[in-house]
Amino acid sequence: MSAQYQRFLKVLEKWPADKTKVGSEEWRAEPAVKMSEAKIISGTAVAKSIREELRNEVAGMGKQLANFVPGLRIVQVGGREDSNVYIRMKIKAATEIGIDAAHVQLPRSITEVELLDKINDLNEDPRVHGIIVQMPLDCDSPIDSHRITDAVSPEKDVDGLHTVNEGRLAIGDLGGFLPCTPWGCLELIRRSGVEIAGARAVVLGRSKIVGTPAAELLKWANATVTVCHSKTRNLEEITRSADILVVGIGVAEMVKGSWIKPGAVVIDCGINVKSDASKASGSRLVGDVDYEEALQVAGHLTPVPGGVGPMTVAMLMKNTVRSAARSLERQVRTQWTLQPLPLKPLRPVPSDIVIARAQKPKDIAVLAKEIGLDAREVSLYGNKKAKISLSVLERLADKEAGHYVVVAGMTPTPLGEGKTTTLMGLVQALGAHKQRNTMAALRQPSQGPTFGIKGGAAGGGYAQVIPMEEFNLHLTGDIHAVSAANNLLAAQLDTRIFHENTQKDKPLYDRLVPKVKGERKFSNIQLRRLQKLGITKTDPDSLTEEEYGAFARLDIDPETIMWERVVDINDRYLRSITIGQSPTEKGISRETRFSISVASEIMAVLALSRCLEDMKRRLADMVVAFDKRGKPVTADDLGVTGALAVLLKDALEPNLMQSLEGTPVLVHAGPFANIAHGCNSIIADEIGLKLVGKDGFVCTEAGFGSDIGMEKFCNIKCRTSGRKPNAMVLVATVRAIKMHGGGAPVTPGAPLNKQYTEENLELVQKGLPNLLQHIANGKAFGMPVVVSLNAHSADTPAEHELVKKAALEAGAFAAVVATHWADGGAGAVELADAVIKACEQGNQFRLLYDLELPLLDKMNKIAKTMYGAGKVVLSPAAEEKVKRLTEAGFGNLPICMSKVSGSFTGDAKIKGAPKDFTLDVEDVYVSAGAGFVVAMCGEVTKMPGLPTRPAIYDIDLNTETGQIEGLF
């Protein structure tokens, strides 16, 4: 008889007399003899293997996306040394794998609120994929540990302790994060080679950390599971029935060999300190299982240490890498998870506001997630609009951009031809019907037209931005921020003139650089002023009398002031005003005027900036006037750059909204095209292009006709951004074509002449040259031109066919009829197909002129190519200003032509497509911050006026429902 068999018999002697019974269940016959000691399941070896697998996986992530690294943050409150040991172990394992692990150590004095705030910051940090809160919390004030573990986002809860992850495990959803120790136990069992399915498993201990989740994992691995605890009766009998025994009871060496079924797999999760005089430390670590006894009975056994412990850390790393892999998958995913909103078009088509209110928008946070934005990149303004952080551009810097499509129009009637409506129909068709990642990029409407004559600018019919009331009114306050910044600069300009006129050099200097608490120093912006003057001194008291004067006096020539105050409403009585009439201004008054807010150069700066730093530089460079020596005076000279940047920092973030069909819309900046460059922001387009990815589409709008908005989109905006649009959509209507063919005047509010409500092919034929000039304009930039004929109910098929044929003969890539106003995206599917095909052509985009050309030559190039003019003639005043600007170093800037929108000429009454006419330029000024020179062609007011019957009469607030009424 072998010694091993003798030991086995001694174990059997401790069993019940009726050895066929274990508990209430019949004991199944097992091999009577175990001929060898248990096989040791080395957690250390298995963990090492897992870490190697993870290291290879992490290396592969960097190949999928440059600079991508999994991030782990271990939060510790206080500084318990036992916790520090565990933290060092975790960081070491993470570093070996290639995980960016950081120890976030917080003071014992931290409060629960402060700790929750810190965890929330980590939740929102896209660089962090796993968060651990090291327990126990070593803090002075009471903190609810359960509340803390539940504060960690379930998507970053790599400990698997969040209630959501616990709940998912309880119902068999193993797609969440599994608790590390139980998961490690399961992995050890699997690697032992023992079949779990059908086995009887007993879990000794029911803790949240080990026992309960271990039982759940075994259950979903198809074992039959019994959970035991301190109140369990017949404990030894139950454990002896287990094919798999998991022990986590917290009592040193509690489980003896007699408790174990011969050949069973025993997983010891315990770790206890036991006195041992033979050890130098006087103690040793033991588990909850008597290792020596279990070794003689079990088939497989984990040691302590070196068993479950290393596996806990390994599975923590595995959870972190799993979380990072999910994040990476979202970042490299080419297709959005967009869920379109269904449309049910009614007949007859209701008013825009009725349509908009009939559609319930999706929560904007949901839309943001669908299109790949992280929570930290989105600032919610209620639940229907949000701002997008510029940090998304940094995160997606290496992502390939999508196709870039500009939507422009033919020369419009005063009613507009539905350019925005067409844009919205197109993006709804591309996004909701063609399942392409598609983003609309629109300007924010000014309140001037909203309360004036045009009404809303959200599109129309079943192709709109929603909620249209919020879109058309304050939105998130960007235009108000522009107004405040503009008027702050105006106030500082006039104030500086006043103080320079009423003080001598030294007192003026002393007030500009005062002593504060006995110390006198220059601010940063004042140091820049010194550098500009060539003064290298930094001690305010070391300047000479001459330097005092040079620093303190800007010597602005009031006759050269170009900066005007603004307000975002139409107010004709502000077109010419006198300021400074109060007796307190000591007779220092001057004539000036207001412009509408969207005409401010700051609006153009907002639209053309690439980042905060670029915006700040542009604000600094804005020229407000010239001094008496003919030198430009800038916002930086006035010391206001930093203050302007502070007012505009949030306004630089684009706004996220949605279409009627739930596709994303970016709304940002709102310069008018007749008095500015007429395009939404570069930043909005850049964010859109990165979010849609290389196979997606960003469709943006250029104001008015192609001769105005589209020309500036290309020569100013694209020159600044470096982007090359892939295609142009040219919006046309039979109504506008007929007007240019000699049709009766189209007047807002008046009934249309029957020429527009009845078929008239002759009138269409005569009006086609206007459309053809716009097609030629797009081709001049090398873009394929897709003509979209916006169908009206009075149009006839014959009129449509005539227009389509002429467009194709003129070189349009495609010409389609679109019914998006009545049908939503479904009515623009043919247009979407044409745009997709156009973007598949090679990009042949080119700019119209080189910057090295003289200013007048650039004006001629635009006028001749885009308008069909013969030449540009400068007024004497404009000629003098061109000379002054060239001498001041502004001659190499692009040109922004300020021109009437209703004609190719400078006279809105002249329709059609006249040739070889003279274009008069009455005035020229520089928008140095925006980066262009403005040429004023004829009388173009920068402050519209209200008509006799403005839209104000129809707009009201229902005080019972809180709804806005009468807005378009």
C-alpha cells in the first residue's frame, strides 16, 4: 500500500458513515484512488502568458491608429502602504504591456464631492480607458465607497464593480467588464483543462468582490453552482461534493483536505498573514485552504501566493485593454451608428413651423455619440443643441477627411431660391437614405433678416434644421459674443482718443502703467507694444520722456477710423450717427455709423480662424484706423486683444443641431456674402470632415449666388484652410430663370405674376444665360457642377427638361430635379447620387488668382471671370486707399468683393447675364485680422433697414404654451 493511498484513507475516515450521501443529493461514484499530488495551477505563469498576449494586442493598436495608447488611472485617497504595494504592482504590469498607467494620489482631506468631481474628470478624458479606485479609502471625512465605485463610468470600470456591470453579469451579459479576481479564477479553471460545463461548482464566500460574481461566472459557464457562506449548514459535506471549489471566505487555512472531493479543482482566493518563526519576517502568507492537506486530495490547486493574486492584476490589464480596444474601434469605425428619424410628409405641405414642431428631435447627446463624439467633447445647451470642443480636432488629427461639397446658387430673386433648403434635403438624402456619414455645415442666421423680411433661415418644408426657433434666434449666443467684442473694441478706440486728447504724455503714461501695491509693471500686451516700437526695456520706470510719449500716444487720425459699432437687428437710423455729444466728452465728437453684427470683421475672424491661437492673432492684427503718420493702428495697439479673446473663446466652438431626419448639422458663424465673405467657419468644416471620415460628406453653404459666396468660399476660405472642395451644387429655380429672362419683378409679400405660375418656355430660354454663367463660375475653379433644380408646384416638366438640357450642354456634371421641400431627403436621392458620383471624379480644384497680383488686378480677375464684366474702375477715393493699403503691406491679401446679390453687376436692377460692363468700386478698406481687402462695389449698406411691414408683426409668444408663433 502506497503512502499516498494511506493518506487518502485517512481523509476518508473523516467522511460521514453513509458515504453514498453528500448533503441531500446522491454522491456520484468517482475514482476511488488519486494516485498523485494535485497539479499546481500557477497564476504567475498564466498571468505572464496573458500579459504577453496583451502586449502584442497593444502594439497592434498603435499600428491601427498612430499615437493610440491605452490609458489607466489608479485613484488613491491617502497613502496606506499596503495599497501602495498593490498600486506599484499594477503600474508595473501596465507599463510592461504598454499601457499608460498613472497613479492619481489624492490627500486624506479630500471630500466626497471633490472625489466625485475628480472621477468625473477622468470619466470624460478620452485618453483614459480604465479607472480604478483603490480601496479602502484612507480619508479624514466619511465617504460612501459604493457611491464612489458607482461614480466611475461603466465604460471605464475595469474593476468590474459598478452596479451596471454587476447587473449585466447577473443576467448573463458578459459584454461588460467582469470583476477581475473572479474572472481570473475562471481563467485558471479553464487553463487547467477541466470541463466546466456540467460540473458541480461550490463557491465558499458571497462577497461582492469575489464570491457572488465568481458564482455568476461559473453559472454562465454552465456549471451547477452552490454558494456557501458563514450561515451554511453541513458546509463540509457540500464542499466535498464540488468538482470545482472556489474559496474566498477570508479565514486562514479554513478548508481542510477532508472538505475536498478527490480530483477536484480548488481555487484559493484567500490571502492571510500567519505567524511563522522560521521566516525572517516572522510571518508568511497563506490562503483560505490548507495547502498541504489539499495538495494530497485535489486534482488541481492554486498556491498562495502565486495563484489568484497575479491573475487579478492580469485580468485588470485585460479589462483595460478591452476598454481601449472599444475606444479604438469607435475612433477607426468608418460608419456611424446613426439612427435616422422617420418622416411622414403631409399633403398639402404645412408651414415650416408646423412641420418642425411635428418632429421630435433626438436628444443631442445621443446624436453626438452616434457620430463619434466623446462626452467630454460636447457641452450641452439643453437637450437639443450643444457646442463641440476644439479638442476633437486634436483627437482626430490623423483621421482622413471626407468629401467637401459647396452649395451655392444662381442669382436669386428677392424670395430666395431655396439654397439652404436644398442643402438640408441633400444631407438628409445622403445621411438618412444613402447611409453615408454626412454633415451639414451652415451659418448662424442673423436676427436682422429673421425680424425683417426674410424670416427664418433653417431651410424649409421637409428639409430643415430643428428646432427651428432656437436655430433662428439666440442659439448659443455666438452673435451676441461677436457684438460684445466688437463694441468693446469700439469703446476702447474712442476712449483712447479722448484720453490722448485730454492728457499730457507723462500723466497718460502713468495711468496706463500704474503702481499696484507699490509695484509697477507692464502687462503682456503692453510688452508687445514696446517690442513693436523697438523698445527693449521691461522696467516701466526706465523709459525716457520720448519713449513715454511713443508708448502712450497712438495719435489716431479720426478721419481714417474704419471700426464701427454693431447690433444684430435691422435699424436704418443707425446708418449715420454722431457720437460724443455728452458734455463729459469735452467736445470730442465724430460722425460714425452702426453695422449689423454679422458685418463685423470679428465675425469674419471667427469664421476664418483655425484655433484659439490663430483667432487671438487675427484679433490682434485687426486694423481699426491709421495714425497721423499713415501707419495702421491695431486692436493689439489698443491693448484689447486678450479681452476680445476671452469674450469669444466659447463662440469659437461650433454648434451641433440636427435635421428633420435626425442627421447632424453644424451651425457656426454668420457673415453675409454681399458685405463679407459669406461662409460658415473653417473650424466647423474641419470638425465635420474629420468626423465623417474619408468616405463621408460635408456639405457647406456659400451665401447668395456663386459670383459672391462661392467665389469667396474658394478664394478666401479655401485659400486659408487649404481644403479643396470636391464638387459644387448649384441651386436653381424656374422662377429665378424666368426673372432673368425678363419676367416681371418679384416682390416679397406680393402675388407672383402669372408668368411664374404658368408654363413659359420662351421666358425660361431667355433667362438661361444667368444659370450658365454660374455653371461656368464653378468650372473656373475646376469643380464638377451639379445643378439642382428646386422644384416648385407651378413648374412644368417641359420647363424642367429645358433647364436640364441647357445645363448639361454648358458642361454641368449633372442636372437633376429635387423635391426635398415636399418630400424631405427622399426627394433629393437623385441629387445625392449625382453628388456621390461627382466626388468620385479626380479633384481638379484650383484658385482663381495668385496673391502676388496687385489689388486692382485681383479685382479685375474676379469681375471678368465671375461676373462677365469688362473692367473694374476705382473711384478716386478707392484708388487712394488701394495705394495706401499696398504701401502698408496689405497688397498681397485676397479680395472680398462687397456687391449687390441680385445682379452680376453693381446695379440690382440689371438682370440676366450682361457682358463687358464696367464695375465701379467706390471704396476699399482692409480687414487685416480676417485677412482680406474689401472692395465696395456701389452702394451696399452694412446696416439693413426694416420694411414697412416686417416679420415682427407675425412673431408672438404664446404665454399659455410657451411656444413661439409666427416665426416663418
